[in-house]
Amino acid sequence: MEGYIVTFFTQQKRGYDGVSVARWIVEKAKQLGIRGATLVSGQAGFGHDGQFHSESIFDFEDPPLQVVLVLTHDECERLFAAIKKKQLSVFFTKTATEFGNTSDP
């Protein structure tokens, strides 16, 4: 199959609709019938604002999170339409890819 690897970049404390932005994206993907999403916690990083984010117990900054999805063209369009409808602003990367399962014929 062909589609995209889409990665959203956010922080743990950044919220939307009563949950973290990352959790909202994962839950929306599930509601849309997307096969899976992976939530990755980063140890440290900095965003477009230059502010440092860390997961360290000694540093109470907001740790970075990534939501990674492998999507068909249709799934990608539906997810981005849902995000746009909510006027949610989140940085992402989108890379064309081929995907499948090794057990597929």
C-alpha cells in the first residue's frame, strides 16, 4: 500500500478539549477507524519558540511528545480535516511511504 508517515510534535502539558493534544490526536485517529497510532515521549527538546522541554525529574519543563501514524491517502485526508475543523494548530511532518505487513501475500 502507499500512503504517508505522519508525525505530530507537541508537549505533554499542551491541552485541547480537556486532554493533551497528543491524546486528542490518538483518540481522533481511533474514532476515524485508523489502524494505529504510536505516542512517543521524548527525553528533551526545544520547539519553535526556543523553549527547552524535558522529561527529567530535576527539570519541570513540559516534555516533548510525538504522535506517529502510518496512513493511507484517505485516512490522512480525514484526520487532517478533523484537525482543521477543530482549528487545532500543531506542527507535523508528512512523508510519502510504502507500507504493508510481512505476512501479506
